[in-house]
Amino acid sequence: MKLAGRVALVTGAGSGIGKATALLLARQGVPVGALSDTEAEVRATAETIRQAGGEAIPLVADVGESASMRDALSRLLRAFGRLDIVVANAGINGIRAPIDEIAPDEWDDTIKTNLRGTYLTLHLSIPHLKKAGGGAIVIVSSVDGTRLFSDSGSAAYSCTKAAQVALAKVAALELARHRIRVNAVCPGSIATEIGDNTYERHVDRAAVKVEYPDGEIPLTDGEPGTADDVAELILFLVSERSRHITGTPVFIDGAQSLLVG
């Protein structure tokens, strides 16, 4: 994958897609700053990498807090001296409820993690990618808000995911002169722990009946994808094998979203 000598930051690396990506990058010889707001989880990710012979440091930070993220980036740079790869994965489902029942603070919580957190990750990382002479950024978005709009009660989440794709496209143009590529991956149904930070209230009041053909995910007869599937795509997008790809959302959902697209 021609990743020798590169250093990566992966947010949301304590579980799910972030953890799978951190482990996969480390197996390619990439030192990883594994970041999460859950200390026990991210320390476990870093320890798993080290036990397998890789290099990693745990970074405990809230992606929505500027000071917290600045400190995390400083620790990564003290440890590894540079930054070349950024995977902005940290995110929550947050509140799922009818739009008129979502409280402003509930809306803000989802925006803070998913959108402000992505912005801060890029904002603080890009100067170091420029200093390195280039690099690759992958933003983990979703099919929700980009191809699918029938997930009842998902207004806040879907808005953040649509905005992430817009951010990837704008940043790709802005940073092309610096040889920094920016892409987005849009997973469909993936078996992860994101449901642990989902809060539902009266979702049925926002529901619109949707009927799928047999097998909700055509490629896998309804079975969700895995975090490793998404990690493999991210690995490709940060490697030289995708050197002419930038500003592109890549859907990884086993054709799930095409059923209603």
C-alpha cells in the first residue's frame, strides 16, 4: 500500500469502524494515534496494536472540544513527529425523534460530535499535512442524509452526514494544491456499537412506511456489513492506490441504498 513512513490519526478508534481502521493501518506499518473520548476503549485499541507489533498511542479527547483536540494533536506529534493520514470517524446517532420534538440541546449534541468534531479534526490536522508535503483525509459519513432519507426521526444525524460529504468536496478542492486528498465513505448497515449512543423518542410518529424487497441488503441477503469491510475501503483511500481520487463519496452498503434510490 506504500504507507511506509506515514503516521495516522483515527478518531472514534475505541470501537467499531474506527477501531478496525486503526488496527488495519497498524498492520500496514503505520504508527497510529487512536483517539476516543472513552479512555478504557482507546487504551485497549492501542494495546492490541502494540501486542501485535505495531505502534500506537491512545489519545483521550472530545472531538467537539477545541482545547481537548489541540492537546491530542500535540501528543501525537510529540510521539511520532508528523501526520500524514487522518480518518475523521468519530460520530454518534444521537437523538432520534420527530423534528418538532427534538430539543435544541439534543440537536446541538449531535451537531457538536458529528459536524463540529469533523471540522475540528480537519482544522487542526491540515497544517500538519501541509507540513508533511501532502496526505489523505477520509471522513466517515453515511448513506443517511446522502442517499437515504427514510430513517424515521434521523433529522439531526442525517443533516450532519450530508454536511460531512459537502465538507469533503469543498476541502478536496481547497487542498488539492497541497497534494492533500479528501474523500468520504458512506456506510449503510454495519455491525458496530453505534446503537449504544442512540436515544429514541416517539420515532413512530415520524415514520413513513417503506417496503423493501426480500433481503434488505441485496448483496448479503440482508446481513449487515462489518467494520473490517469499511476499514479496507478506508485503507485503499489513504493509500497511493487511490492517488487520483479526491472529493468523492464512496458508498459501501451492499446496494442497500439503491433499493429506494
